[in-house]
Amino acid sequence: MVNQELKKRALHRAKIIRGQLDGLISAIDKEEYCTKLLEQSLSIQRSLKSLDAFLLENHLRTHVRHQMSKKNEVEKAIKELVNIFTLSIK
């Protein structure tokens, strides 16, 4: 149950993040100034949070919507979301 357009957008975002990470690795290797490294790292973290929000929205709109319509899958959906929330606040 994967929407191909959403998959395409998620892959695009993940590839951008990979490029950002490659840039950070290169900057560390070149021993660039610490604040520049921190700025790049924080930018990557913001990008990851944005990707997380996109993936969560997709999950809610597709899988959770489907699970909530099936009485025997409601508890599974709740457990999955609680697990994701728990991971996000650690």
C-alpha cells in the first residue's frame, strides 16, 4: 500500500540528506571551523525531522487510516504510534 508519488518524494528528501551528510563528512575531513560543522550538523538534523514528519503523515494517511477501519488492527496501530512517539522523545 505504497503511494508511488509519496515514495518518490521521500526518496528525494533522503537523497538530499545524504548529500548534506557527505558535505559534513568532507568538512570534518578538511578540519573546517567548528561552528560551520555544527551549523551543517544542525541543518541535517532539521532535514531529518522534516523527513520524519513527512513519513509520519504518510503513515497516518495510508496505513493507520486502513488499520483504524479494521476492528482487529486498531490496537496494532495504537502500539505502533506509541512506539514512534516514545522514540521521538528520547
